[in-house]
Amino acid sequence: MLPRILTSALTLAALAAAGHAAPAFAQAQGGAGAGQGGDVPGQRANRVVQPYIEVGQVVSAEISPGNDVVTFTQVAAGVDINVQGRNSGAAVSVRYERNIGYGDDSVDSNTISGVARGTLGVVPGKLSLEAGALASRSRIDAGGGTTANPLVREDAESRIYSAYAGPSLNTRVGDVAVQGVARVGYNRFEADDALVTQQGQAVDVFDDSVTYMGQLRAATRPGEPLPVGLAVTAGGFQEDIGNLDQRVRDLYVRGDVTVPVSQSLALVAGAGYEDVEISSRDAVRDANGVPVIGADGRFVTDPNAPRRIAFDVDGLLWDVGVLWRPSSRTNLQAAVGRRYDSTTYYGTFTYVPNQRSAFAVSAYDGVSGFGGVLNNALAGLDSDFQAIRNPVTGDFAGIVTGTEGQALIGGLGSTRSAAFRGRGVRASYQRTMGRTVAALGAGYDRRTFIAAAGTVLAPVNGLTDESYYVVGGLTRQIGQDASLTTNAYVNWFDAAGNTNDVTAVGASAAYNQAITQRLVGRAAIAVDWFDSEFTAEDFAFATALVGLRYNF
């Protein structure tokens, strides 16, 4: 099922790229400027389609707590695509990697990683089809927290997949603007081994989920025809989580009024009705009443158990806020109100002064499972971006550069299977300074878990996991034939309790030198350190690579 979903999303991107290109600008990808060999960073182009193959030799040395050294050959193939048209656009960065080791304790692994986002204009300016896909590696620790994982030999390695697709409507009926969106998504989290803490307790981590989202909005602008703007919105979200048959359902209808204060400032107020419910089934229990754990380390769902309600709120929702748009380059939306039977805050701010720099910050609040976070992040990604990859392993770490200064998923946070209310803030900044391109992402995420009484998940109800992250990258073009790329990340994860903290820090640097028009020589080094309660000791590694890349 998963390969078909990923293939469908990539196919949509390819269709948008191949059939609907028009004079427009897109971020150049691939090559030496992207840390993998090739074009000048920051260069703008209508159409970039760059397939490549790579071969390299890697040495990974354990600095702490031991001194083990492994060597292996890395063979990879991938493609970077960025095509922007008047009504369609697509950006794709996908890579397959094979690591071939030597000796009894050798590395032997296969990895696919990448991100894709595409928009295909079906009826120009009115109806479009959108899709996105993600494949990434991470490191999972006690408490179910995930951090960046640039190491190819970690026992705690996990794999994350996400994909979604759906139509988007944007049209007018007289003075009324009508907007609609519908999405269906699939998400999966895979780990090689069941996750067990040092205390011998199993942590039920997310397995997979299907998400459904739909919204329809009809609105008028101030002065067209009334002095104030009016809007009516109806929508809903549902996530069906495989673990214990959990279901998150959020339905709402609301009305909004926009009152202009000046040409650039308006006050907005809205109210409506919401119906939010989270439910699940219990796990299979043995003769002694102990929950049964499957071979994958997750609780086995009892399909005959009654569905139990963990969260049930229906009634009034409301919020008040401001809209500030002093120019087409600056946009602020902020609101405070009441939803989910408590106070809520959310908003966005974007500042794009020119094509060389962009800044964005957003605050969010919502209920979902882990899969809903993945799908929402993909859907929020613009279809014009450049993925930043680790120069040693080629992994996609969840940060991109693009016209909106956007970061995809700088920190994945907790992977517990339970549904949660997630609140937080994320920010990203990118800037092109001549031959140098810099990107930075940072954020904070707080998840309060929601579980039904009388079920195996009941002990996590009300627990809170927190995560902080900073990720960044810098690329410098050196002359016409070489580039220098550096990346760095810091992740802090604080799971509920006092013994589940995780800190991960790493940095890398790579040098790329064009040998011929298509052949590029590569050299890279990375240092990574993990302080985790998942193991009794900290881990530190240094990894180096030398290799070649051929751009077709």
C-alpha cells in the first residue's frame, strides 16, 4: 500500500512538472550548491530536473563510550525536480541509498528518503489537485521521542512515511469567494525493534493512520458589498489510528466578521459550533488481565472490545484577532479564543522582503495523532522548495528552503501512539547572500495525551511531552566549480517523567569539486552526540566520506 501512495504523489509532481511549465522562477536544486554536487545555490530557473548517482567510501568511528570503527561503501541514486508554472508547480527530492559493509559487524542497509509536493491545475485558477509525500529516517528513544538520525548504524533507527492527496477549490460566485479543500492521507512509522526502556517497560509507539480532512468556506470582502466582510466556514478532520483502533474526530461550523480599521489593519471575530470526540478500544488481555504485546512491540488491539470515549466536547467555539497586511510582503494573522473547552492561541507571520530572504513564524493548537502532524506539515509546504540533506548520509532532515522561508518538520517530537492536543510554535528563516545560501529552522512542541479510562493507554492520559529543536544549513559557492556546505542540528526531547530526556547535537561539513561538467568529487565529515535515557551511556560518533557523484 505504502509504495503505491508514494508513487502516486511523485507521479502528480512529475505531471505538474512535465505538462504545465510556464515562464516562472524556481529554486535551483541538486549539484554542488545543494551539498551533493552541481548548480550554483540561489540560481533561479524555470525547470530543474536533475537525476544523479553517487558512490562513496564511508568511515564511522565511535568516540564514546567505545572506540569501534566501521567502514562501508555507499551507493545511491536520486533525482531533484523543481518546476513552476502559472497554475501548477512541483518540487521533488528523492534518494535511494544502499550501504554495503565489510566484516561480521558490518553495516548493511537500504534507505529511501525524500520529500515531494506538487500542485496540478485542473481548471486554471479555480480547481487544482494537490499531493505530497515524505520518507525520512529518525532515531527513537525512551518515551517514544524522535530526533535527527544521521547515523546509519543506530540500533534505534526508525523510518517515517507520509503521503496525502486531494482537490483544492478557489473560485468566485458574484461577490462571494468560495474556497474548498479535501485531503486523504496515510502515515506509517517503522522501527526495527520493539522499544523497551531501561526499566523494562514497553512504550507503545505509533504504527500507522489514515487521515481525512475537508473544509468549505464562502466569504465576502469589506466593501463588497457590505462595509464589513462576512464568512461562513464548515469543515472536519478525522484520523483513524491503527494502534488500539483510536479515532480522532473534529467537526465544526462557524461564522466570521472582518471589520476594517485602516487600509492595512482589520479586526476579526468569529463564533460557531464544534463537536470533538476521541475514542479507542482496549488491548487484548491474557488470563491474568495483562495486556498482550505483539512481535512489533505494540499492544494488540481487541476488535471485540467496546469503543471507549477519551475526550468529548461539543458546544460554542469563538475567537477574536487581527489581520495586518501593510504590503504584499508582510502578513500577520493572530487570534485568541476558546476551543476544545479551553483557551486557544494561534497565528502566523510571514515577511518576504525580496527573492533573497524570507521569514515565517506560526503558532498552532489542535487535536490529532502523530500522522495528522505529518500530513498537516506536508500540506503546509509550498510546492517551490529545495530540500537540505545531510552531506554524509544524504538523509533528509526535515528542513527546506523556498519562496516562503518554510521549514517542513524540524522536530518530530513524541511518537507515542495516543492521540493528543498539540500546541507550539515554529519559525524559519532563509537568506541568499550572493554565492551563499543560509537556512534556519527552530521550534517548540508540547503534546498533552488523551486516552480513555479503563484502557491500556489510560496511564498516559494527561501526560505531556515537550520537544525543542534548531536545525540549519549554509552553502557557499566557491568559484564556478566548487562549493562548501555545512549543516547543524540540536534536538531536546523531554518525555513525561524525570528519566526520559534526550539531547541530540550534530554538525557536518562537505566540499564538492566539479571534475568534469557532470562528474563531481565529494568529501564530507560529520560529528554527532546523543545523551539519552534510552541507554546507560552517551554516544558520540565521527563519520567521514569521500566519493563521486555523476549528474545526468
